[in-house]
Amino acid sequence: MTGDTMLRRCRWPSTPLDIEYHDTEWGVPVHDDRLLFEMLTLEGAQAGLSWSTILRKRPNYRRAFANFEVERVARFTRVRVRQLLADPGIVRHRQKIESTISNARALLRLQEEVGSFDHYVWGFVDGKPRQNAWRSLRQLPARTAESDALSRDLKKRGLTFVGSTICYAFMQAVGMVNDHTVGCFRRPEVMTMR
């Protein structure tokens, strides 16, 4: 057995790509606006699909959406939407594609108003990760009061594909909450990160 297979981790990662994501990214606090936009987009794209599917398509999403540079995505036109609808490397769902573009425009307005997307989203957890102590995946909530509040405010600001469940998955992904289960080798590592 290799060292990697002996590690105890959360039970949800099942593919090599899932495991790599779990072991290196999931739950790590993110404070970069570009990466926050990427994760919010990918979580929205995942709605109705498996996270493994989105992870496999992630390099294609980065290519198709200008590496999630908000200013560039905000300038995408109807012609670009048609091109994206023909791109087999991403989820070809018109509303999800159009949402990414309109969300980029809304994020530019938000950044102008509050300074950064980072400052804005982390305000929903008072600037520091929530440390949970779930013993099994069954205990993890699909949404919380914080994800409800984030979802409501994002929608009020004109963003779409930001329901509370999507927002909670986003909060988990970007380390606003540490939902690595008790016993997972990553839980104590992530607990020390800010």
C-alpha cells in the first residue's frame, strides 16, 4: 500500500481527480477574487451534475471563460455565447453560460461598491473559517443560515445560479467552512489555514 492509500479522508472523493482536489484544494481558504469567481461559477455549473464531471471539465472552463478573469468575461457577447454553446468541453447549458457572463458584470459592480469579492463573501462568516466537526457525510448540511444570507444577497445584486445549496458548496470549496470530517487527515491541516 502506498502512503496515499493509507490516508484517512472524507468519504466523498472517489476518482483520482476527486482525491487530488480533496487533498489539495477543498476547504482551503481562498482570498483571490479570480479563484472565488471560478469556484462560484463551477459550483453553479455543477447543479444537477456530479462534481467529478465538473472537475474533469475544469481546464476547459478555464480556457472557455478567459481563466475566469472577471473583466474579460463581463465583455463576452452573444456571439461568444453561441460559440460556448457549441463547446463540448463545458456544460452546454444556455442559462448557466449566460449566468457566468451576467454574474461577472454583477461582480464588477460589487467590487466597485465594496472593494473586492473576497471582502464581501468572507463577511458572511465574520472573516474567518467556520470549523465544523462532522463525524460522517450524512451530518453535513446542504445549506445554512449563512449560505441562505449569501444567496439572498447575491440574488439581490443580480447574480443567478446562486441558490443556498450552491452557496454552501461554494463556501465549503473556498474554505469559508471546514467540512472535512473528523478523522480526515486534511481536517487539522485546513484548521490552521486562514
